[in-house]
Amino acid sequence: MTALTLSTAAAPGLRADAIVIGVAKGAGSKAAGPVVAPGAGAVDKAYDGRLAGVLETLGASGAEGEVTKLPAPAGFKAPLVVAVGLGAAPEKDAEYDGEALRKAAGAAARALAGSKKAAFALPLGDAGDVGAVAEGVLLGAYSFDAYKDNGDDAGKNAQGKKNGKAPLAEAALLGGKPRDKEHKAALERATAVVEELNRARDLINTPPNDLTPESFAAIATAAGKEHGIKVQVLDEKALTKGGYGGILGVGSGSAAGPRLVKLSYTHSKADKHLALVGKGITYDSGGISLKPAGHNETMKCDMSGAAAVFAAVVAAARLGLQVNITGWLALAENMPSGSAVRPGDVLRMYSGKTVEVLNTDAEGRLVLADALWAASQEKPDAIVDVATLTGAMVLALGNRTFGVMANDDAFRSAIVEAAEEVGEASWPMPLPEHLRKGMDSPTADIANMGERMGGGLVAGLFLKEFVGEGITWAHLDIAGPAFNEGGPFGYTPKGGTGSAVRTLVRLAELTASGDLG
């Protein structure tokens, strides 16, 4: 991963492949040109204060994510200046939004693939800005090319290359203070969080023939040993003995058996317990209710919720947060076969409730139901589950926003605020009680399907049935933003995105500090 440093060096004398500066859209009339952002003063001075005009001549407008390259001024040791758009300039005396900095840094890092070192002279007002820029660089420099033949030996290929170019190797954040405790802490936090988020991206991008429930569990076990996290893995025998009918039912059609992984991070001074539950369908064919052609190719990403939970627990451990966190990874492969669960079958869940399976492609809620009930038995202060659960949520919110449902309005609002704080787009969604009736079954306690309209909300109501009484709970449906099938943008790559990791880490921090409602 890209090495980060804080530097008080002046841009002209810094040896690097490029100097990255920010440029914003000027306020006022439509004809207003780009505005050079704070941090780029030395570069602008070297252009005799005419840098904005030069950039405008080259077509730059300051729009978000826009990248413009130009030769560095005479006397600079770096040969290249990279101007990256920050979007609309803030009002007078206001600072740039952290997400704008994060996106700009990410776009620049992507544009500098193949470079050994770049200096980022973006606006750094405080430690929060340091963290945002650091996160943007590390997120934007990500690439997953482990399975590509770039004409090199396997050892080099495993390091990851982007279109034949290695990711940006080193980045210096100009204006960052190496001896300032807050700046150093922001850099260290960004590194820990993004390293684990990028590990989640790797898992999501790994082909399903290599990432099975068993191999995912092995990866979690190894990480637990490295970071002092207790890991317990329930295999088919243990799941059968325990009565985990949901997980076993979903996994029954596959030669790769299911697993339930419990990750326990504890802090000696913690007095709060947060449980995180992730859907981990390592491949989803739809089962007997087979998905139509064109909907199978990206279903390796159906374990994105489990990847997010795994990454968040490890990040919390690396940060030493004063909170107890239990992560539950409900892992299975949903395949059609002679042993697969059928529409019309009834499963007895870990909670004791029976579920009539009307559609085997509504499998995520079945594995989550067992994990939610298991998490509830420890009576945590709150439970948050994360899942690529419904196409209905994508229809409602698009590809970049996840939905948040909860049995407590204040908790739902707190999660939306936390997501906004870290730069993840979310939206509060209701749980209308009238939709519950659609899941009534003449055969079982509940069916796994209800009304078609409002399907994402129906899924949330199903999960609510398996949360222990009196426990605060929220459900994050990340079906839209978990996997980017389009081109990269900002710090978001094509493929697995690591959606919800930053929100979960922030929730853990707020719980540790006592600031979560």
C-alpha cells in the first residue's frame, strides 16, 4: 500500500514525480474561472499568480474529480503539477469539506499510478483534513490485479498493478506536521482503517472459486491471531448441533459447506458492547430460484457485508478502541443442486421460529436471521447488520447510497450522521408495520418473502423478527454501493468498494467515547 508521510517541506524543493494541488469552481457567474485552493500558494507564485488562468486555458474548471496535468514551473525539482478538482469553492472563511478533499486526493492518486512519489499540496486546515486526504490517497491508489498477467513473474504480479502500472508508491502530505500529535494520530487512523477497508475490497474482488466460506473463515482466523481477536468458527457439524437452520438451509446446495464466524475484540476498560453482523454469501446463484441470465456475473460480491464487518472489527482492534465488539460473519454459498433448499420448504431457525422459503434467492435474510439471534444472546448494547440484501434498495436509492433501517429512530439518525461524517452516502428508511402481514405463512411462523413493492423494507421487517427483545438494532442494505460495475471515480475503484466499513468504524469510535445516542 502507498506509504504516507507528513511534510513541512516547500513544494519547489521537494523531489517527487508530481506536485498535486487543488482547484475549485469559482463562485458567482457561470463564466467564473477556476480558483486555486489553499496549499498551492508556492506553485501559484511560481506562475506569477496566473496559475488559475493557465488552468482555465487548459480546460480546467475545478469540477469534482477533474484532473489536469501541466509542466512544473522552472526551479521545481518535481517535473509535473497535477491539479485536481475540489468542486464548488466554500463560502468566505469556510473550509473545504472533508469528503471533497478525500475524493480529490483519490482521483489524483489514481491518475498517478506508476509514479514513485507524489507531494499532495491540498488544503490542510486541521487534523481532520489530514485524515481525509490520507484516506483519499490510500483509497484511490488501490488496485486488484492479483489474477492478471502483466508480463511479470508471479511475485511482482501479486503486489498489484494497475493497467500495467504499479500503484503510487509514496505520498507526502505537504502542510502536515510530523511532530503534531493530532496530525500523527489522524495519519495512523487513516492508515489502519483504509488498510482493512482495502482488505475487504480484496475479499469482495476474489473469485468465488478461491473464496469459499471455509477459506473466508481461515482468513478471519489468521487475522484474529495477528491482531489479538478471539475467533470461533462453527462448521457444518457445529451448526447442525446448534440448530442454525437458516445458514444450513442456504448452504445445503453447495459442495462448499457454510460457516458462522464469531470475532471477539475486547478492551479491558470497555463498558459498552457493539455487535456487528454481516451477510457473507460467497457466491449467490439464486439457488433453485435461479437468477436470470446477466445477473450472476458479479455475485461474488454478495459477501460484502461480512467483509465490511470483518474489516471494521480488525480496524477497531488496531486502533485499540475502548469498546467490546463482536463480529458475526454468516458465510454460505447459495447453489442449486439435488440437496438445495426448495421453494416451499420450511426451515427451523436458530431462534426456534420456522420460516417457509418461498424464494431461495431471498437467502441473505435467512443466514442473517440466525446470526442476529446468536448476537442477541449476548445482549449487546446495540446490533448493526450489513448486507447486500435487496435489489429493491438499489431501485430506491441508486448505486451509491445505502439504506438504513432500525427499531429505534434516534439510533437510525445517529448511523446516518456517522455515515455522512466519514463520507459514505446513506438514507434513512422506514419499517412500515403494515408490510409485515405480507409475510404471514399458512404453514410456518413467517415466510421469507412478502409484498413485492417495498421489498427492501419487507426484508428489514423480516430481520427485525430475529433481534432479541429490548436490543437496539439497525440494518444497512448496501446492495447499491457495495460493488461498482462502472468506471472508477474519486477514490472509488471498479469492483468491490468496501462500503460501510468507515461507517462501522465510526460507530465503534462513537460507542467507545459514549457519544452514540
